[in-house]
Amino acid sequence: MSLPFIVRNHLPKAPVITEIFWQPPPLRWVKCNSNGASKGNPDPSACGGIFRDSQANNLGCFASNLGVSDAFFAELIGAITAIGIAQRR
């Protein structure tokens, strides 16, 4: 006598998708959105950012290949780079 072979699927929950809208800064202000990412921990990573005015005009942007690092380092360098560019301008 053979027993039935029972397989149960344990599917993960579907991700929740949340739409995010960019909000412009107040009149005569400049906004910088920056980000950093790493393929792994550690693995190849990069950061970048964009500066925009209250009319969403692109005032400048940056991107940097950071080599092998982690996501925290990539985010941190993105923020530091954005602050440095803003201070110089």
C-alpha cells in the first residue's frame, strides 16, 4: 500500500504597491532627491541625485559608482554628496 504524496504550496503574500508622488519645494527653494543602492551586502553599489526647483526644472544631477560596499554606505555617500554640492552652489 502506498501513501499519497501531498504537496502544500506556501506562496508569499503579494507585495503592496504604493504610488508615491513627487512634491515640489516651496517657491524659490531647491529640492534634492538622492538615493544609494547595492546589489548585495557588500556588492557593487552606486548613488545618485537630482536637484529641482519649484517648477520641477532639472537644475543638476549626479551619479557615482562606489565599487563594492553596502546599501547603508551608498545611501550615506549619496546624502553627503548632495549636501556638498548644495553647499558649493
